[in-house]
Amino acid sequence: MENFEFYAPTRMIFGKDTHLKVGKLIREYGFKKVLIHFGGGSVKRTGLLDTVCRSLEEEGIGYVLLGGVQANPVLSMARKGIELCRREQVDFILAVGGGSVIDSSKCIADGVGNPDVDVWKFHMKEAVPKKALPVGVILTLAAAGSEMSASCVITNEENGLKRGFNSVTHRPLFSICNPELTYTVNAFQTGCGTVDIMMHTLERYFSLGHDTSLTDRMAEGLLKAVIEAGRIVHENPEDYEARAALMWAGSLSHNDLTGAGRQVFMPVHQLEHELSGMDDRIAHGAGLSALWASWARYVYQNDVNRFAQYAVNVWNQEMDFEHPERTAQAGIRETEDYFKSLDMPVSLKELGVDPASFKVMAEKCSGGGARRLTGIRELDEEDMIRIYEMAVGE
């Protein structure tokens, strides 16, 4: 097991009706003026936004509203939020939504906390935030795990670059997670969320390291629980226990727990960022499901035994000791078939991606050839192009 640091300071408030406590919770911390940041019309249609506003009003807490966050959140919205927070002297940001809203909130928090630095420099790793406004979350979508993670991903519309970075400033102060708030999430977005949750652990599982049996068992257990819950919710969207399992797994999958002791780098996430950075109509989870099996088939021979272990421990495959590569391949097929069962795409053709864009995406992902994606197999620009080509499908 490699040396590691595990830091997960977010206060998790989980269960039915917990969102009703948000006003009292914010007052407990002593904040005076809140930016309520949200996405489209769902928080309005369901009455959640009104409930949140009323909760703050009952506690005498001032607030301003900023809605309109899109999937694959954009830099221009974050800049708008930074300006609004400064003008209104906001001292706390409340993200009401899923990962896109939370990441937009984190970006705003970084910008307000570091007024002398262009916030995009953080995402290009040209600067490091020294501080940030505190952020709280009311989660409405089990997927990205941003409610408990150190990551933040934003797309710059001017150059089509989707870039993320990790910082201690990104850990939310608290996250309110009521699984009932995810009942209205449609089947497609639920499927995307299930894929994203799995991928956050799969990317850690298939990374560099050894002697991580305890971490492996936690990762495998989480994956098996998500697979089961995803199947249930696909058939019954209002199954509370399954929704709860997905929501809790989403947080645990991306708070670094399931990769402790391993050298984690997320190549499939990096490859996917070029897809949804190029075309914001591509949902992140759908891009991941379209790419994962092609990446896995391209690299599995570099760690056949680990892929075979995954097939046996997660998918209950019989181990072929004479031909472990057959077991490894079976685990990849099982994963791909599971994505299909959730009506998720498993090829770039299904997403309408033009093969003519592969070289441009690989150039962006590799920084013009200056960067390689590390992992169980190091990927250069040509490798990236080959994986995109393998993912085209029939």
C-alpha cells in the first residue's frame, strides 16, 4: 500500500426531510448572506427552491438567487456568480442541485476568495487558490460525488476546454442528502449518475498500486451495491432504499476512500472531458459509458490479474487460472452489458461523435503531445486516438 492522505471534512446530513433543516443549519454557522445557486426549472417545479428560501427567511438569513447552471457547467456562469457575490457581499454559497451546480459553486467560491487571480488559472494549474467562500449543498442528483469531493470541473466555452483540479478549498462545509429529492430524476440521468458513481471507483481500482486488499474490498463492495441499486431504480424510480444506496455511494466513491493506498489518475475521465467539452449536449456519464470498455480492452493486458480479480469479485465470474485473460475479458463484457441494461450508450456512434474530431480531442487531451495519461498503461496522443477509434462501435 502506498502512503496516502485521507481528508473528508464534509458534514453529511442524510435522510428523509433533512433539507428542511437548511436554514437552521446555516444560522448555526453564523452566515448572514447566502447565494442560492441552482440549475434549471426542476427545483422550481418541485417546490424545492421555495422551501429553501422559506427556510432561510424563517431564520432571518438574507439571500440572492442565481439559476441557470447547465450540465457541463461553464466558466461564464461562474464569472457571473463571482461578480454577484462580491456586489452583494455574500459570505456563503448554497448549491441546490447535482454535480454541475456544485462545481459551479466551487468555482465561484474560489473566485471570490482569490480576487487578484483569474479563476480559470486554477483550472489550468497555473495558480493555486489560497482560500474560498464556504459552500454547502442540497443534493438532488446522485452522480458526481462533488458533495464530498475535492474536485471541481468547469468548461471554458471560449476554447472548448473542460478542465478540473483538486483543492482542499473544494470540500463542502456540509451536504444535505435526501434520497427522496432524486425521485423525479429521469431514467437517462439516473443511468448517467449510476455510471459516474461506478467510474469514480473503477478509475481508482484500475490504477497503480499493490497490496491494497482492504481498499479493494471496499471498492468492490461499493460497486456491487451500486450495480444492484441501479437495476432496482431503473425499474422503480421511487424505491427509497435503492435511491439511498446510490446517493451514499456517490459520496463515498469520489471522496478518495475507494482509492486509498493507490496512485490514482483518471484516464477515462480525461478522455471523456474532451467529448463533453467539445459538445455540451453529451452528458458526462453517457460519455464515460461510451468510452470505458474500449479503454479497458486497450489496457487490460498490462494488468490481467487485476481485471480478472474485478470480474470474479464484482461480477461473480469463474476464474480461468489457465487463461486469466478470458476472465478479464468477461468482466469487461459484464460491465458493458450492464451499461446497456440501463440504456446507456457503449459507443461514440450512439452519441453522434464525428470521427474526424478524434485527432483534435487527443491533441487537447495531451496538451499538444506534451502530456501523457498515466495509469496501468501510459497513453500518448496516438493511444488516445486509437481508444476513440475503438469506441466508435459498429
